[in-house]
Amino acid sequence: MTPDMAFELAQVNIARLKFPLDSPELKDFVDGLDPVNAVAEAADGFVWRLQSATGNATDVPVFGDEWLIVNMSVWRDADALTAFMYQGRHRELLKRRHEWFERVQEVMTTLWWVRAGHRPTVAEAEERLRHVRAHGPTDHAFTLRTSFPPPAAP
């Protein structure tokens, strides 16, 4: 295993809903979840995504706030993640995010390196978000705009 293969890239993004998930206003978003998740899972470099028994993570609590939803996944690297994010069905839904989610001033997305095979928890993601909010991007938690390489393997 090469040093960079010893690590994978975890990402979390949370969003504050404008409407309840079962509302007509969120129908297009909710209807798009399964197709987008299927595209993600088939994408080159996809490793894992958080999901509950429902098959997505919209019912997974984050920060103790029922109006927040969480998306968390692990990818081979930032190139694989961005290739998925900015094309196809995900890009279409991303363009409409302001219809469904509140604009929030604090950081709602962060990335960090995990050992290959590690599956991060929501508590871990919350800690990484708190860190980047308090300290800005560091090698502990960062953004796509200000990223850091994987740690050197021991």
C-alpha cells in the first residue's frame, strides 16, 4: 500500500431545511436522493456513505437539531469527490439548494483524512465541523478550497 492509499477522504455537509422533509416544497429534493446516491455509489473513487435503515441519512440526527440534515461519505481523494459533486444529477440538485435549505453563515461542510477502512461517525463529523469553524482550515479539518494532503503513513 502506497502512503497516500493508507488514507481516504471523509466529507460531511449539513444543511438547515426550509421546510419539513415531507412537504411539497421539498418533493424534488427528496425524490432526487435515491438517484443521486446511486450515482455516487457507482462513481469512481466512492468508498462509503452514511445511511440509516431508510437508505439515506435524512433521519440521522446532527447537532441535536431536527432541522439539520447530514450527508457524510468517504472517497478515494478530492478529485474523485469533486468529479461526482459537479456533474450530472448531483450538480442539478446542487444548483437548486437555495430553494430547499437556509443560507447559514457558519461552515457547513468540511473534509478530513481517515485511515483506509475507517467509517466516521456523526460525532466525529460534528467535532471536525466545530474545529474548522473555530480555527479555519487546518490539516485536522479543511475545505475543498483550502485542502491538505493525506498524513504521511507511519
